[in-house]
Amino acid sequence: MNATTNSVVEVSVSEQDLLGFKANGSAFGESELTADEALKDFAKRICPNGSTTADWYILESGSKAWKSGYAEAKRIPLTDSEGKENNTVTKAFSRMFARVCNDYGVVKPTKPTTTAQDKKAQRSKAQVAMDELKAKPMEDLIAEVQMLSASPTLDNLKKASKLQKAVESKRKDLLADRMDGIKAKQKEVKDLAGNCFDEEALEHCLEILLGNVDVSVM
């Protein structure tokens, strides 16, 4: 990855990295449940030099390659006839990136332009503070709440209250992402069942869904 200096530092992404991002998307498309290594690799690629904040330029280029790999793995179009990105692909990337941020403490970058900085300045200080708190890993937030609550001074309780709001907001976001993932899996199962003509396989799947099979021992 090479840097070129203009008004801001831009980072060009190598062909090798783009192939890596595409492979990450393909792995996620094949199975979200077994894509942990792909998530780890994605996090490492968008955060060069050990940074926890993703590089905006790398993330922009990497996300496009990732989405291409995901669409190919799912055998779905990347865009519609009008060139608009497939909503299934968009939601899949959102689910993946939410997991990357939560599991590896990656912070989503701000677009490095004057316009973006102006927009950020217009946002309320409270919202900016909340976003910064939510960027922390969930376990760190909970640990801070517990530590502050153990010494219940007025100042500590005030800080703990803000942290708890961040925990609740983060849980809400994660639940929304999880529901998107569940809906995607429901569609995938439905599509697979519609193309399956193996009665024994269908019967086995039905028994699992009815709760007659202990999947924990599978």
C-alpha cells in the first residue's frame, strides 16, 4: 500500500490486497458462521501499521472488492439494471463490518475531506461522544461500568450512566445486524430447499427445524 501526498494523505491499495479483500467477501458469502479468519484478515488489511482506526481509502477500495467477492460467492448480481448496489450485498457488508468493529475494536474512519470535517463539526458533542464510546469493544465498556459503579461517587455514577447508554445502544445495533443475518440465512435455506429433491435430506432438515434433533452433538 503506497501513500501519495495531496491535501490529505491518500493510500493506494495493491492488487494483492484487493484480491485479499475479494477472498474475504467470498468466504463470508460461502458461510458467515465459519468466516472468522476472513474477518480477522479484513480488519488487519484496513488498519495498517497496527492502527485501530481503519484507513478511509483502504476501506473504500477494500469494500468494493469485498462486495464483488461476496456477490460472486452468492451468485447474485452486484448491482441492478440501474447500477444501484444490490441491497443484499449492502446489508451483508454492514453485518460483516459490524462484527469486525466489535470483535477487533476497529474504529470506522471519517472521510478525510473539508466537507466531512464540516459535517462532523455540526453534529452535537453528545452524539460524537456516544459514537466514540460505541467504538470501544463491548467487554471494555461493561468492565468500565462495573469499575465505576463499584465506587459510586456522583462523578463516577454520571460516567457509568453514559457508558451504560453506549452499551445499550451497541446491543441494539448488534441485534439489528443479527436479525439481518438471520433473514439472509432464512432466504438461503428457503432457496436451497426449493432446489432440493432429496426426500431424506428434506426430512432430516424438517426434523431439525421442528426441534426433534439435538444439533449440539452434530
